[in-house]
Amino acid sequence: LEIDGIDELSQNYNFYKAIVNKMRGMDKWAADYFEKLDPEKFNKYRFYQAITLYGEKKYKESLDVLDKILKSTLTPKDFSFSKKVVRQIARIHFEMKDYEKSLLYYNDFLLRTNPITPTDWIEKSWNLFYLKRYEDALGTLYNMESQAAKHYNNFERFIIRASIYLNLCATENVKKLVENFEEEYKSAIDAIINGKQLTTMSEIESIARFSNPRYKEMMDSLNFMTQERENIEDDISSDLVGVSNYLFDTETKVLRQLALFYRESAINKAAHDLTMLNESLKFLQFGTEREKYNPAVVFRPRDEAEEILIDQIDLADRGFLFQWMQQGQFWRDERNKYKGSIKNQCDIE
């Protein structure tokens, strides 16, 4: 089937065919379909170019392409696509270690517009973590416990919390973290240990969506194709119904085959990640307690200290701070903003 034209359906058809051929390693066929696209008017192709540059770590070039997309003519129906573009810009700045700028995109746009994508809370938290804004990071992660994020089985929320508690020697909080984890995943872990078939476990299937990027991509694309097909059914002209049905049927079939191909490895990785994180958390409390007595933590040069997080004793004005940092925790709601309180739990004499 050959379709040429600059209309939206033709451009989308050739773009999807190009992507499928590229994924199958058929670069010559992919190039033929890409040549039929108008990159100046078809922003999805521009976005694909930006993602490719991002994968090659050409961050500046990728940002230039994304900037052109945002400066092009975008309509209200492009809103979801625009959020993807902005999210990619935020991720590039994160990779460039420009955490302050990356954070702005989450605070000023991505987490201010509906519908909110819960994983944006995770990505915002990583920025806050590297900025050592631990209170705000913990508060942001608290959103992942809400109903809005109940389908997002993402281990990163445990990893960020664990990293913060370890940095702050917060042994009591580690206990709470382990209890939270066991409450949520104990049945799945016990089933894995007892040899239950992984493909029959709904908990593992949910985790697999986030443990294997390729599997998640296929499943998300399948959901998107289903939604897109429903959205255009009433708008498409009768002479294009056959082409539309062919497009959606063939692409859905390919995506289902690819999802099936990645499913086994995704489920195995999910089970592995779950059991390994469970074991790691068992030793986290010991590691956190030991870190409290680490000389590098107890005695630090004055210019390395974070004054808002410490209790300090100046030892005979020798330029060192004596500090043991630990953390308590409560939540405060300030118009959908949460902050975890950080306070010293150590006895300093």
C-alpha cells in the first residue's frame, strides 16, 4: 500500500511504517518511508529526530529540535504531544545536570496541567534529590501513594527514599520504609520464592510494565492506538475507512507481537528486581546505622556542610563540624504541595 500526501493520515501512515521497519532493522525501507514525510510540518517526525539525538547524547542538538517544535503552530489537540516535548526537554536538562532548570519544567508546566502523569513526580524528586532538597523530595514522593498513582508500580520511589535516609542516617525511617515495602509486595515475593508461575501473577505483570522500557513502550503504544482509533472513527471520510482500518489492524498486530516478544524478559526482570530490592532493603538499616558513625560524616570541612540540615558543635574553632544527621517525617499540604520534615533524632552531648 503506497500513500503519498501531506495530509495528516498520509503523514502518520508513512511515519508509523518507517518506525516499524526501523525497529525490524530494515533501514532501506525505513528511509523510503521517512522521505515521504515533511519534517517542517510533521512534528512527530521532528520529535523522533530529537529522541534519536538524545539517545546519541547530542543534547544541545536535541534541544534545538524540540525548541523548533514548541515554536511551530500547535493546536489544542496537540496538547498531549506538547507535554511529551516539554518532558523530554526536562529530561535532557537533567542529563546535563542542570537540575534547577529541569525542575522548572515540572513545577511550572508538567505538574500544573491535567491530566498529571504520576511518573513526573518521580522525575521531579530526582532533581530535588540531586539538589539536596530532601524535604521537598520526600514530599513529592508522597504523591506516589495517592490514588492517582496506584497503577504506577515504580520501584524508584523506594530507591529515592532509601538514598535520602541513608544520606541522613535516618534509621527509624528506614524501618518504616521496609515496612511499607513488605506490606505492598510481600505476597508477590513469597509467591516468587515458592515457585509460582510468574506469568499468572498480576503484581508481577504490573511491575513488568516499568522494569523493561521496550515492553512498556509496546504496551503504551497499544493503548494509544486503541484510543486514537476510537477518536477518529467519526471524523474520517468514507473513502479512507479501508485505509484507516488497514493501518490500525496491521500496526496493532505488530505491536502485539512485539509486546509478546518482550513480555517474558520483562516479567523475569520484574521478579529479579523485586527480590533484589527486598534483599537490599534488609541490609539498608545496618548500612544507615553504620553511616552515622562514618568519620567522613561526623567530621566534615565547614564549607561542605549543609547548615539547614545539621546540628553543629565547633570543636575549639578548628573549622570542623561535629554532626550526626537523622530525619523525622510528617506531611504538610500546601495547595497540593507536600514537604517531609527533617529533624535531628540523635542524642548529641
